[in-house]
Amino acid sequence: MRHRDRPPPRAQHLIDADTLTATNLREKYPETYSSWKNMKTRAKKEGYPVEREFTEFRSFLRHMGPRPPGDFSIDREDRETYGPMTCIWKDRSGQANNRRTTIFLTCDGVRQPLALWARQTGQKQGTLRARLDRGWPHRAVIYGKEKPAAEGFGRNPYRWLPWPTFWPGDRQKQEAWEHAYQRRQDREDGLYRIRFLIREVARTYSDDADFLSLHEGDVRPEVQKEIALRRDRLSRATEILDRAYPLLREWEAAAEAWTRTRQNRDTDGDEWEDDIDAALE
């Protein structure tokens, strides 16, 4: 594979959000953590709601990315709420971030000015603007290559394994999820791996939320220990679902495109159906 054809590496803060403990995250991103704490304090004082994605630091880091070097702070475009669609990192000097002229790009859940993306990737702003003018998606604008929709899911989206996306580097968890998928009893139509993941995590989320609601205010030590465990698991389930639902939409689009291509290419119409059926096995 030629170097220019290699996909860009996954952002380090996303890997850290998946793998580091809460304490280690705070220690590695102290400036970002301080901004997040100040945001929550300000929101409480002013009476503005904080959206679910920003209530936990791990999820906040995933959506906003690390605080850029320099005099940056959280800027809220929508004055009514704090959330991933309304907040950006803003240079207080305002040199590059005037709302009336600044172009924003979003990649891997991070939304920031085009000028900042250009500086971080060592490119000219004009290069990114030219790509944007040609209608390229934001990831392609930033990294310089327009990718087909299905590329991120391999040659056959129906055989794509989502486990490494959510547990990078943890081979044991990846194998456990694949084993659970293979052992499922229902074998229902259309239960591909990404849908299976969402269904199982949603079940865990519901069970843990019910437990926490039922035992709210219970001060027994053994219950408190279980509450702490459930809260941690609930937070992780929330992060997985926040990432999995958008990923499901992308996967469905890629799978549909792949199916159309195979239908048009195969003369007998059977081979592509066999490939899809095999993905459920």
C-alpha cells in the first residue's frame, strides 16, 4: 500500500477516551478537564442545561477534542444549551474565529475552524478551502483524500467487525463479543454485528438505569459498591451508544451501496445474497 493511500491514524484522544481510566484522562488532559469543569460550573450558575454528551468528561473529550494550545476556551453558539452541536473551542483573540466568516469542519466528533485544522495538519488554508468547494466530505477536506462511503467497512460491509472500533487493542473483549454474536439464539433476519452490539448494550443500559433508580439513596456499603459499578458501566454504555448509532447509519448506507453494486454486477443474482447470508453466520 502506498503511503498516500493509507487511512489517517485515529485521533489519540479518541483512543485515550476508550482505554484510559477517568483519573488518567484528567491527568493527561488537565487543561481540557479544567475547561470542562468551568463549563459545568458556569452552566449551573447561569441555569443553562448541559446535554447528555457533555455531562461526563470522557464523552466531552470525545466530542470536543483536547483544548488547543493558546488562549482557547469553550464558545457556545446557541445561547440556550451546552452540547456538541452548539460548542466549539474559540481563540479568545478572535483572529481566526469570527462567527460571520469562519468555516468549521467536523471530523471524528471534533468541530473546529478550518484554519485550525490546516495549522494542525501542516497544510495551507487555501488547500482545504479548495477541497471544500469541490464538495468533498469534511474528513477528505482535512486529510486530502476523498473516500468512497463503504471504504471504512472493508470490501464487504456485511463482514465488517465493529468490535475493534469500540475496544481497540483489547483482543480479549473483541473475541468475547464475536463469540457472543456467533452464539446468539434468535438468528433473526438483519441482526448484523453493529445492530447486535447496539441491542445488547442498550439492554445493559436499561438494566443499570433501572437498578440505579430503584436503589437511589441506599447507603448500605454493599449496595454503594454495586451502584459505583453500575454507574461506571452506564457511562461506558452511553459512550458506546453515542458512537454506535451514527456508525449504524453510515454502515447501512455503505451496505446498501455495496448491495446495489453487486446486484448490478452479478448476472445470476445469487452470489451477493450468499455473501449477505454468510455475514449472519
